Amino acid sequence: MKLPELRIGHLVAKLPIIQGGMAIRISTAPLVAAVANEGGVGTIAATGMAVDELRSEIRKARELSKGIIGINCMFAVRNFANLVKTAIEEHIDLVVSGAGFSRDMFQWGRESGTPIIPIVSSARLAKMAEKLGAAAVVVEGKEAGGHLGTDQSMKTIVPEVVRAVKIPVIAAGGIVDGNDIVEAFKLGANGVQMGTRFAASEESGAAKEFKDLYVRATEEDIVLIKSPVGMLGRGLKNAFWEKLAKGDGVSPKKCDDCLKRCSREFCIVDALEQAQRGDMEFGLVFSGEYVSRIKEVLPVKTIFQNLLREVAEYR
């Protein structure tokens, strides 16, 4: 099989592969630019960033690549509007919204000509997003890493969404290699979003300890975690997970009120920041369901070469 181009609004990606926006600071300029340079779509994870930091990352990514650069921002963060508007001011190519969406953001997209792409987990939400003006939808199943909006498999949801909408459908969750990409296209998807495989890349912003946990992971290490944002999250067992399981000393000592809604059982932003820096005692490591299939950390270029070879060899 030869992978087709991915068309979203006025944008045309040479390869139909979007790199997932992994917070906090896993998906920054070096990773994003490397993906864009290979013909995919690189996305900066805006969640957890200040406006000036996001502006700086966008400009760095532009210096490193002439390809398609987007942002991914979690709708649940309190400064969602400021982050998205800042990205639009910086002429970002597209915006992906996770954990919800609003009518307003589609209006911002229309006014600026910026494609807005919400992450959805049902045909009902996909139809609603299309009606509001979505340029495409990312359909994420239970196999994904990070915050989950469903307990259903991507393989069940994608065909339902394909039948329900006319805009491009991007399959996400559990896509690790070229075989997974072909399977997603057989379901009717127009493209795929991959996070976990790119988190374990040389260009990823994750610390060595984070990436090592990925490479060592077995199926038994994969767990679901109740996030303070009110959703389940998929991640990996480590010392912090053990503290969470015991309810042992994880309550935040201070709160920056960064989320629109938070149980304050622990600080999700702080836990993700600690993981990105390599602190496994106080860091929460998110990952997809099939992380155990990743056996080594590779350069983005090699990851793409492997994906294209696997797609071509698919039987």
C-alpha cells in the first residue's frame, strides 16, 4: 500500500500522519519540526505552557521546518482561549483541541482561516463538531495514552464516524507501526495520529528515564489512572503510580488554579512536568495501550522509514 496525502482544509500533508500533542513539553519544537520535515504534521503540546513559551516554541519550530506545524491544547485548561489565539496570531497551520470543544474556537478558526480539529470519541460528537465548523476530527479510542474520553476501541468508533461525517477522519489510539496504519485506513480513516511512538524518539522532549520506562514496559505495566480533571488516563506503573494507588502524599501543597475543573486529589500538571524531567517518584507517565511493542528509542527519520517500509510490506 502507498499512503495517500492528507488534506485538511487548504493544507496538504505529504504523509497522513499527525504526531500527537503530548504534554507537558514532550512535544516541543525539535520533535514537531522533525515530524513536519518528514512530510507528516507536527503538533506542539500547548497544555501547561505560558503564552510566551508557546509563542517561542512555534517560532523555533518554524525555524527548523517548512512543513505543517500545529498545536494541541486541552480544552480543560483555564487559559485555553489565550493559548489558541496566540497560536493563531503566530499563523499556526492548525489547532487540535483535546478533552472537549466550544463554539467559540470554530469562530476563531473561521475568522483566521485556521483549520480547527477537535478530538472526539463518538459519532455524535463528530457530527456536532462538523456542524460547528470542524475541518477534520481526530477519533480517539480507549487504546490511546493520556486522558481518555471512551472505553470503546478506536476500531469500533472510526467506522461509525466515517459513516456520520464528510470531513476527514483521523484515527488515534493504539497506532504504533505501519500495520496499524494500514488497518486504520481499512476502517475508512483518512489519516492517523500517533503519540506514544513519537514520545520514544530521540527528538522527544521526554527525559531519558521517561523513555527508558517506555522501552522496558510490559503489558502488565499499563494502568488506568483517575485524573483530577475527571477523566481516566492511561499510563505506566512507577513509584508515583504506587503513591497514587495508596493515596500516599500526593495532594498538592499549592494550587495555581490552572484547570477549569479539578478534584485536587493531585496536581496533574505538576505530575506530568516531573515525569518529563525524569522524576519517576513524583512524575506521572502517560502512554498508549501498546507501548510494550516499542523496543527502542529511535530518531524520527528512522521511525518514518520503518513505518513506510511496514506499510509497503503489509499483507
